Amino acid sequence: MSTCQKQNLLFLYADQLALSAVGAYGNDIIETPNLDRLAEEGSMVKKAYITQPPCTPARSSIITGLYPHKTGCIDNNIPLPDRELCLPEIADFRDYKTAHFGKWHLGDEVFAQHGFAEWVSIEDGYRGFYSDDRDKSKHSDYYHFLRDNGFKPDKKTDDGFQFFSRQFAARLPEQYSKPAFLAGETKKFIKENKENPFILYLNFLEPHSPFFSCRDGQYSPAEIKLPESFYQEQVEGLPEKILEEQKITAAEGMDGIDLSCEEGWRRITANYWGLVSLVDTYVEEIIGYLEENNIRENTAIVFTSDHGDMMGSHRLITKRYMFEEGIRVPLIFDIPGLENQQNIMGPISQIDIMPTLLDILDRPIPDHLDGESLLSMINGTESAENLNDVFVQSYNDGYKTSGRPRVIVTPEDWKLIYRQNGEHQLYNLADDPFEMKNLYDEEEYKELINQLIERLLDCQQKFDDRAVEVSNH
């Protein structure tokens, strides 16, 4: 089902973008006018969840429409197998120009693959994970861009391979930043293909660490409002691994910033917001270029992130945690030709992205995909209240989380985090959005917990997740 024939697709996704760092999702201080406008003109999913943290597992679901346990990408730096099909491979797009620009993190980083005919890469740090038959002397396109502009690599491997570190790139003037580079390459791609249909996936590394950039001065730490759970004194009911991580974060800090004090958390959050606004600036440049070339009205735009960032919630940072800040992300669709696009409250899983894209582009949706199209909710032909439980998983036992958690978030705003080691958590997200009171051990919720466990088992059966045994005993 499509609004017009041969519609273009521009799929924009950021890396580690917290929901709380987008104006449209409730931050009234941060400057993200372009993402806010996209949300206002299109359809915003207010409660969208990833399938699994961290980067590689979540990306594998975004790009294939399958849960990570099916793709095999259950942790970072596991290559996406050739047998798992991405959008250009899953349907007939022979008349489309297909491209992937930016971070990939699904194996063989700098090499075109999975049906994407054009490839622009920005990362050289994954060289150690290339397939044996790949040319390990090949550099990313961003490396060549910096060399052409007179910069010299700051790093060299033992075998003589030179490259630019993320830290070096993050300190460069804005015109040499990765978002600026990607915007320039995207504009070239649009110019070359404005007369033909195209599919372009564009991934910004930012606001992923390092948490500093040319925008460090955009926000004053004094104007930063830290999350309520940062000030939480009561820590009963949190898993031991999380309590340990709180101590490690305070002791080690990050990117040279002291995170044992409130001042440090305000500083790193201000830097993070600067990175988000940097992305927003180049989103505007790209969309503006679509408008200049008179193809905006024929280009569906999707924006999301592969996962969130704790950024001070529960005094934690980065991802891998099953709190809302880690697994809930922005998700925006703007589909030309659809009047009165409807917002969706959710909960919705990113597993629904692939079938939705196929629906937008008027292609059949294969039965093997784990998700369902959201297009009928976006265009208002189906009630946005017809929602299922959202299922989130993790395999990172012993690192950042514990007990290989399995999670369901229900339309009734209950959230159950089930761990094999018994450190379970239950939250009422309607009353406790910052997850500051674990209700799991309270007697009055025992019957509810049993019901939620049954619903979790139903999700496992539906998606054939057999790696973790869930029991209500």
C-alpha cells in the first residue's frame, strides 16, 4: 500500500540518541527544530522500543525485520550473515538506486554489501572484525576526505595501518565533522539520483561517544536538568550488576569528565546535547536539499536511533541497560501524500520498521518477518490503540546487565524485566516513568506478575526465543 508509485525512501538513524534529548519528546531546552518539525508534520511513535541493546543487535533488527537471536547478531561486532536480507534484497527494487551511508557495525564496515549498491563509510576502527577475504588495507571514505583536506592520521596499528581515531575526528571544526561529511555525500547522491527512485539509509555516529565535539559550547551545564532518578536515594531492588556499574561510573568517569559529582554529569550532558543538535543541523541540510530539488514531496523520511543512553539516569551512562532510557528511542515517519498522519502512542517495537517500509514502498511483506506494518495506524485506517506487548531481549550476561534479561512492556504501561538469576524488576510506567520503585517483591502484585510472565512466554513462543527459560515458579 503506497501513496504514490516509486516513492523514494530516506532512512535516517542516529547512534545512541536518548529520547530525552529530542524537543518533540518533551525536552523544552534542547535545540532540535528540524527533528521537531519532522515529528509535527509526520507521525511520531511516542513509545518505541529497540529489540536488544547494544548497537549491532539493534541494527540487525532495524535492517532485517528479525530479532537478533534469529540473525545471530546477539552482541557487538558479529557480522550480519549473507542469508539475512536487508531491504534492497528482500523485494524487487531493481529500478531503485540503493545506498547505505555512515556507520554500519554489522561486519565488513567499509565494503558495500546486502544489496546496497552505493556505500559511504566513516569508520576505520572495525578493521579487526573484517572477513578473512577482505582487503584490510582499505580505508573509509571519511578517512580519504580528511586526508584530502590536509589532516594527518593520529593512529597507527602494529602492522602499519594508519587511521583517524574517533577522538581526533570529534575535535575537528564542524565543516570536517562526520555529520557535515555525510550531509555533503548525501547531497551528491540526491543530485545524481533526483530523476530516479532511490533508497538511502544514512546513519550518523553521533551522539555516540566520545562525548565532546565542536558544539561543546552550545549548552551551559547550568541549564541542564538531570533526570529524577539521578537524585534517587533509595536503591533497593536494583540488580547487583547495576549497583556495581554505578560505582564504576563514578570512579572512572568518561571522556575525561568526573562523574562522581553533579557538575560532571551536567557537563557531559551538555556535551551530549551539543552532539544531538549537530545531527539536527545536518538533518535540516539534507531535507532542505530534497526540497531544493523538488523531490521532498516524493520522499518518505524515517528517523530513529539504534538505542538510547542513560545519560545520568540512575547515575549510569551509555547503553546495555534495560531501563527506559536505554531501550526506548525516537521513531518518526513522514510519508508524503498522507494527510493527517496519526501519532502512535505505543508501545511499538522497531521490529515493525521493516514491514512498514515495505508497505510504504508498495512491496509485499514476507511472512518470515517478526513485525507488522504500522502504515494503517499512521494513515488512520486502523486504530492506533490496537497494540501488542513489546518484547525486548538481551544476551549480555555478566556485562552491564545480569541474568540475560527478557522484557515485556504492555499497552497498560506495565514493564516486567525477567532475569535468570532472579533479580527481576516490575515497574508501573504510568505512575513511575523513571523506574524508581521496583514492585516485583510486593505481595499485592503476585497475580499480575504471573500474568505478565505468561505474556512474556507468549512473546518467546511467538518469536521462537528459546535461549532463556522463563518460569513463573
